[in-house]
Amino acid sequence: MASVLQLARYQGSGVASIRVDDPVCPWNDSVFRVEFDGCCRSVTEADDWDIRLGIDAFTALILGSRELSQSCYMDGVEIRGNMENLQKIFYKKSLWIGDGF
């Protein structure tokens, strides 16, 4: 999961903590604190979180097929705060499957 956050694109700079729940791959169950400035500066484990979500919601949001404002329609998403920085992580992105090959 840390590698996904390291490769992600961010809008601006900030810090946010993301708790991911993944019942299929328990090694993804953690709280990740990401510091970014357009790109990832660091990913570390943390205790407290700004957003908690399942792996399905995380995937849709980090890929940009959904944006944070749509998370209220997604199951299992809980936001405690830090909306300004979370919106810099989870925003609508153009998806180009060919970029991965």
C-alpha cells in the first residue's frame, strides 16, 4: 500500500493519514501518513487517521475514478477531518490504462 501512495500524484502540498481496511490482504491493514508536495515525500505508519476506508473505496479514490466529494455514496468511508489535504490526494484524474505498460 505504501508503494501506491509513493507513486500517486498529488495536488499541492500537505500531510494526511489514511487508514485502509483490507480483509483479503491483511498486510494492507494499516494507517499510512503521507507527506506530499506534488509527489510523495514520505509514507510512514501512524496511529491516528483522517480518513478510514476499505480497499475498494481507496482504489476508486486514489485512481481518480471517484473524487472525495463522492465518498458519501461509498460504503465504509469515514472522514474525521483534514478535508483540505484529503482533497489534494483524492481528486478526479484522467485514467490512461496504457500508462502502466
